[in-house]
Amino acid sequence: MRFTKQITDLAIKNWLPSVFDTVQFVKVGGVIAYSANEAEAFRRAAVYVDKILKGAKPAELPTELPTKFELFINLKTAKLIGVTIPPTVLYQADKVIK
């Protein structure tokens, strides 16, 4: 987590809009994160583990892609570095930090 804060601080210091792949970056100052829903990914992983423990061969299990994605926006940081997030994007966000 230490490096997460260092990366976002560096982006803010240099007025760089930043997009990340995990919500942790947005919580500490990143502007936007777009990623697969973590809870859903863990649930799907549990299904795979269950199948393997019941005897399925891992190599024979199909590969699955995420189906639910989340958009997080840190409006406070965006305003700080002078970035305007369009209302249509804000409307689609799953969580906005103000």
C-alpha cells in the first residue's frame, strides 16, 4: 500500500491525470480506477477451487472473463489537478469520492 500512495502523490505533484486498475489507488488520491469487480472475481475463484477439490482437472476447466466491471472516480483529486470529469462519466461511476 505504501507504493500506491507514493505513485498517486507523484501523479498529483506533477498534475498528471491517472487511471488505475484497482480501487486502492483512487482511495489514496488516484483520479480514476476501472476494474473487474473484486468480490465477483473471488466468488468465481471459489467455484474453481470447489471444482478442483471435487476432482476436476484444472487444465480442463474453461477460462472465464470478468462480466462485471466497476468505475471509481476521485472527484476531489480531479478538481485539485484541474481535470473536469464529464457529467455523463460521473453518472456511470459506481462510486465517486467527493
